[in-house]
Amino acid sequence: MTTRGFKTVGTAVRRVDADDKLSGRAQFTGDLEVAGMAFCKLVTSPLPHARITRVDASRARALPGVYAVLTAAELVNMETHYGSDKKDRPVIAIDKVRFQGEPVAAVAAVDLAIAEAAVELVDVEYEELPTVTGIDEALDGAGEPVHDSNFCHEYGYEWGDVDAAFRECDRVFEDTFEFPMVYHYAMEPHTCIASYEPDRIRLWTSAQHPFLVQAEIARLFGRQLDQVQVVVPYVGGGYGSKSYTKIEPLVTALSREAGRPVRLALSVDEAMRTVRRHAARGTIRTGVMNDGTIVARECTGYVDTGGYTDNGVRVTERFGDRMPGPYSLANVRVKTYGLFTNSTPAGSYRSIGGPQAIWVCESQIDVIAHALGMDPFEFRVKNLVREGEEVRRGRRPIEGDLEYALRRVADEFGWDSWTPGPTPPGVKRGIGFACGVTNSGASPTSTSLVRFHADGSATVYIGSAEMGQGSRSVMAQIAAEEMRIPYEKVRVVASDTTAVPWDRSTGSSRSTTLMGLAVHDAAVDIRTQVLDLAAEHFEAFPEEIEAEDGRASFKGETVAFAALVRNMFGGSGGELMGRGYVTPKHPSGKLRQDPVFWEVSIGAAEVEVDTATGEVRLLRYYSISDPGKAINPKQVEGQDEGAAMQAIGHTLFEEMLYEDGQLLNPNLVDYRVPVFTDLPHEFETVLIESGNGPGPYGAKGVGEGGIVCVAPATANAVFNATGVRISTLPLTPERVWRALHEAGQA
Amino acid sequence: MAEAQDTLAVAFELNGVPVEASVEPQTPLIDLLRERFGLTGTKRSCDVQVCGACTVLLDGAPVSSCTVPAFEVRGRAVLTVEGFAADESASPLIEAFVNNAAFQCGFCTPGMLLAAKSLLDADPAPSEDVIKDYMRGNVCRCTGYKKIVEAVHEASEAGR
């Protein structure tokens, strides 16, 4: 066979969900009607920390139109707690509430108006407890702890001789940086319909990990996996907020009480009390030689996981994994702690622990470069981890040439030739840089099934949830490429646990790499079977046959794949099935090491600071994306740009504000997210395709890298412009103005 | 139990078709569209007129259907994404969204398309700054906005 060029891989094909999403036909969970469905409203705790002394739902239950009220008393004949690592979250509050907004009771009624009226009739009495707000109070341990203690998780690692290195180095720097609590604002707030039935449980839900929800529901209610169906329609944005299990156990338990399907659609206010990103504090001590060589880093970090663990264990670990940065370090010591506080539970958010870790790491790198009188870019390059080197001992070595990637961004940004240019009085301009590597891919476990039909079309079955990232299109591209059929002939069925084979999750930038590999293998399985049929047909060896565009040819003769399949079954019908299994022992040998891949993040920012008002304007931002191989280049850019824009939010204005355990800004008026006018005049993704990922065609994931570097690059640019270092996000005008004022710069 | 409410009869034009409905005074337009007429392309998100996901066109002008009382559409013309997309004239904007990857999860997209349509109806060749300024009432959390600006530009007279 001659070398074959790609037909659809590498092309910005028309997304398979384009017609649904551009016509209003796309159905999200909240658009579904299930016969007999009741509507749920929640009774939530007004107090952040309290013992529940009495719940009386009798008046609510007596209201005409109310089917059921769920309280802790109804959690019988089932497991009562759930959670991805620690099962510490009750299906509904039991004896105690740990954050303001925690559900204490849930009403199912004929319609929402009656459910809302019934909520007012549920009587709950509390005994208020002292509130644990923020990292300092959690560490202080005064008052009643949130759980048995305020410590959720502890993590650490070390190599080299850190103490000796600090003794022997020329200079030691120690700096602390803070990252705020932020909210994903997936525009579709969490929505779930559950139907608890005698022989099965059915759920339609806005979940990123349908199979993990299936397993959790089966465990909670004592069912077999085959008795639990989880269907995930289109998801209106995830970014981690819909990872693992959220409202599904509560809605299922309420459906059991109500004896009918129940729908719960959260409001933005309620979604902000469902999950958020971990606030964090990181302190780094760095030992350097006068020539700019970093010899040791000691990182200590705390993340605030709120009232329950949710994904706090992994976030604590990733924060620690990512904090030392992408540098060649002979001596490292890391300790990180996850802490409980009385606030919304914190879970996954796009690059868990990543923006927090790189904010700390890369802010300090600039502090050091400035103190040594070195260009911050060259200081980074000097210390960068090299290709093939283990950036974390015992883990997968760095696959690519980071220095090349850094220089590409610097060149395209114009780092060396930049000048501030003329500015109005009181306005200062500056540039900043940041880089990081994040361990991504979660667990290398996915499966896929492909059916090749008797008319030459095919259906691909994947567990990945389509939440905007475009996985359905990418999987169709991979399947079409490997089956040697046109992209338009492939349909994708996704995220219904009774129809599609198992997948671990949709997150951690993993789907193109891991589900992509499963789909690739399933499609190759089909091709192999087709070639075997063609070999029989032509009386030739399979490797002598050319396959393209749904046809097999040999010595000038051609036969359609479809005809081969029909002939195999001796009639008009029939089909082939292909399967793909992805496990750590995948025959490619590329999935044995952790992480699945290192996701590279680089950012260069130019800002303008109005010293009179403290306003920071991001004028230009350059990011990098290395998808290994861009299967759909437009979607790769879209992932990077979207991630960077979310980061502009947490860099400049997004922050969940708590006072005494009360969330002060639980709506989009007071919690501002980026809008069109926040788009920098230059907002560029530098796309490089290093071809070294473990996925199909050397692909690796890209969904998270873009969110990591915006904050440190921007704060470094503010420093470059003003000489003032700001160590707490977001860079609000007030915070910047105060910092400038204190430094005598305002 | 909620007391029985007086209902109001509302006759209006919905996606070019005359329709009638009876609504309670506090019913927002989005509920009328989604629940009475099954037009679920109009999305509910922030509920406070910030995000634009529930945008529909009322006599050609964008409004947030989460905060417009349903009775206010009496005698007027409402266009939802379903009506917009069914019309051939929508094709350049829709194709521009496809070509520029101007949508991801699709939750903001119905409102985004209608806001862009009303802009292009009023100003067939808007500058980038005009696009950003006009569209700032529509939030997208996925794309980062750049590709939507590019799509609207491509669909405008300046981009063709």
C-alpha cells in the first residue's frame, strides 16, 4: 500500500451537532418531558453551619398538589452518603448543615408554583454553630470543626536533599500568593430528571461522567449496574462543574418517595451552592544561584474544599503536583492540604488545582528574575525542564521541546521587540509571561463500539458527554478515517449507559486522547474485518487491497464495503461490529505511565494599567496549544480561547465573596463573568503539533492548558508596567489601586 | 395553595403565525414560549437579564424573555430561534457560525443568533467594536467570544 494522506483528520469539518445547535432543536436535560413528571424545589439551609434540631414537613405534605417531601428521615433502605473519593456527602442533610444553601428538604409537586409554596411550609429548626470561613479559620481549628476535623486531605512528595540545597545556594526567596473561590457558570445550571421504578432507575442528567453517576446510584440504592440507566443529553457547559455525582442522588431519592419521575432544575443561585473552584494559598521557597540556576523549591499549599470533599482529594494532589512548575529541579519538597470550611463544596474546575498552582509558581518566578536582574523569559528558559526529563520523579517524562514552544510564543507575541509606546498620562503598559505543565488525562480507561451497517454507513458508540468540546465530531472523524469511509457516513451515539459501552469520564482533557484511541481501535477492527472480506472476495491477501471512500480495490477491480457485508450475511442486511478497549496495558505501550500526558500551557500578556483608577485592561494575550495532532484545528483553537477567556474572569474580576459563611454575590449581576467587550484586541492561539501524544495520530488533550497562565502572565505584566507586585487575585481596580497607592504609584 | 389567578388573553404573532394564549400576569414570556408552545430553543439561565440565553426578538428588537411579562407581547411579533432558523434568510449567519466554530455547548447559541440577526438587520456592516458592544448582553462561557465576532463579521456585508 502507498502512503496515505488523511481525508478528514486534521480538517475543520462541520460539527455533527451543528444543525441541532443552530436551529433550537438541540435538547438539553431541561428541555425533556417525561410522562408523569413532578417538579422539585429545594428547602435549603440559610445558615452556613448548624445542627438540625427539627424538620417538620407535615404542613408541606398536606398541601394539595404535593406528592412527597424528602428529608433525612426518608433515607432508609439505602446508602446515605456519596462522593468520588470520600463518601462524606449525605443525599440530603443529616443532623447538620455545613454550608449555606445545603439542601435540607426537597419537595416534589404537580408544578413548580405548588413546589415553591410547599417549600415555605417545611419547618426547620437549627442550632447555630460557629462558622469556619476561609483557610486561616480552618487551620486555627477554633469552634466546632466542619467534619471530625477541618482537614480533608494531606499530600506531599520530596526528592533530592532540599535542606542542604537551601544551605548551599546563593539566595533564597519566599513568597505567598492567594487564589480566590470562583464559579464555573456553566450556562445550563445542573438539571436532572430521575425515575425510580421497581425494576430499574432511569436518569436524564447534565452529567460529565455518566458511568460514574450510574455506579454511584447503583451503590446508593442497592441496584445492579444494568438496572440503572443514565442518559446525558447535550450538556450546556461543564468545565468540571458537572463531574462526578451532584444532584442525582437527591432527585432519585425524591422520585422514590414520590412514586413518579421528578425533575430538578437548579437556578444559578443554587448552582453556585453546588460546586465551585477551590480557593488556594501557596507559599514557595526557592533557592537560586547568582547565575540564575534554581537549585531547590519547597512548596506549601492549602486549598479550601468547602463543606464536603467532592473532588478535594485530587485537587489537593494536583495543586501539589503542579506547583513546582515546568523546571528542572534537583531538590523539591511539596506539602499540600485540603481544608473544610463552611462554604459551597469545591470540586473539579477546568485543570484542577492548575491555575492556582501556576499562579503561585509563575508569580514567584518573576519576583526572582527581577531580583536577579534577569529577563523573566530568559530566566524561565534557563531553568526549563528538557525533553525526555522527568519533571516529577518517577512519572512520565516531558514529551516535547518546551523551549521551542516558549520561543514560538515569545516570537509571535514580539517579546524581544516590545516597547510600551506612547500612553496617556497616568496610563502604564507592560508585558508578562508564564508557563506551566499539568498532568492530565485522568485514568487511561475507555471503551468504544462501532457498528458498520449494510449500506456503508456506521454508528459509533461513546461514553463521552458532549458539553461543547466537540467530542462527537472528533470521534466521527477518527472513525471515518480508520474505516476509510466519508465523515458524513458516520453517526455518533453518546452518553447513554444502556446503549454505549463504558467510559470513565469526560474531563481532564482526556476524550480525544483516550476515547479517541478506543474509537480508533474499534474502527481499525472494522477495517480489518472488511479487508478480510475483501481478500476473500478478490482471492488476495488483505495487505494487497486498497481501501478508500467505502470501497475496496484490487488490480483495477472495486467492490463496496457495503456489498461485502451484505454478501457475508447472504442477503440484504447484516452488519459488522468493531470494538476498542483502552486500558493502561494498551498495545501501543503509551499508557503505562502516569500521567497520560503533560499538557503544556504558555501565556504572554500585554496590559494597560490606569494608575488613577487601578483598572487593568488586557490588550493582547497569546496562548499556546499543543494537541499533538489537531484532529479538528478550529475546535482546538476554540478550546484554548474559551479556557483563556474563563481565566480572564478569575484574573480580573471573578470571585465568590463570603462573609460569615454567607455568599454575598450569588447571581450574575454581582458575580460578573467576561462579556464580549472583555475580549482583548489580540487574542491568539499559537498552534503547534508536536505529534508526541499517546492518542491517535500522536494526539493529546488541550481543553485545560489555556486557563492556566492568564493570571500570572497578567499580574507579571502589571508588575512590568508599574513595579508593583500583586499577590492576590482577582486584580480588581480597587485592589490594584490600593497596591499602587501603598507603593506610592497611584 | 396559590390562589386562583386572573388570566389574561394574549394574541400575538409567533414566528410569523398568529397565536393566542391565556397567561397569568406574572408569567414571563420564556415560560409561555417553552411550556405553552414547546419552543425549548429559548434557554433559561441567569434569570436576571444578564446572560442573554433567553433572548428573543420582539418586533425585531432583542429582549430577555425571562423578564418580559408574557402579556406584553399582545399584538406584537415574537421571533424565537426556531422561527429564525426555519427562514432561508438565516442561512448566511448560521453557516458563518459553523465555519468559524462560533458555538460549542450551544446553550447560548439561540440567543446569540438572534442578537446577531438584530444587529445585522440594523447595521449590515458593523465594525468589530460595534459587534462587541452590541452583543455584550449575550454571555458565552465556552468560546471566548473571538470566533463569534468573526462569525458575525463573516455574515455581514463587510465579510462577504
